[in-house]
Amino acid sequence: MKLAEVIATVIELSDVVKQEVEARQAEKPLGTFYDPLRACRGPTEAENKLRDFLTSQSVATVYTVVLVMYAGRGDWPITDFLEQYEEMKATFDNVPRAVGQMMEKVPLPDYLREGVRLLVEQGIDVDKLME
């Protein structure tokens, strides 16, 4: 599977997770953000699908998706991906930790869309990031 396809699938799956979270938030009193029952209820089917998909990817793919997420969030510029990739490997020493970092981000699909947009804007082929 090409990286662009992986990112598109992550966006699709994380959109469902985001919608679930937003629906739960809509049921809470205004200004309540912390969900103390989230740890008790366990992951939803959508969260499990997203986690399973991400953990089934190669280490390089997971770290590259994290890079695109952080670029879309505005944390890192769209330059020198190789250096940033090495930094990512040092920061997240294993795939489950990197996947967990992505799973914590409710706006993950938005960050990925923006990251891809920025890459395209810079003339960078998403599928060539891992070459």
C-alpha cells in the first residue's frame, strides 16, 4: 500500500473516531472536556480499527504518518524530512508508542489533511517521502 493510501485510510478511520468523540462531547455540559469514563469504557470499535490498521503498518510508514501529522499541526516545517524522521525515531522508540501518540489526537484527520496539503503545496510527492 502506498503512503498516500495509508494516510487516506487513517483519515477515513480517524474521522469516525472524531465523530464519536464529538458526539460524546455534545452530550456533556458546556465546558466539560475531561472524560473520566473513557478509561473505564475501553476503546470503541472505531478506535480499535484505527489502532489495528496503524499497528499493521511498517515502522517507517508509522513514523512517516506521524511526521505528516505534526507538519499538519504546525509543529514542524515541511523541510528536511530525513532529519525529522531520525528525530521521530529517537522520540518514539517503538511503533505502539507512536501509534498511541496519534490516537490521542482527536483532530488527527484534520492534521493529516493539512499535512498532505502542505506537502502538495511544496511540490512534494507523499508517496516519495519514504524513498
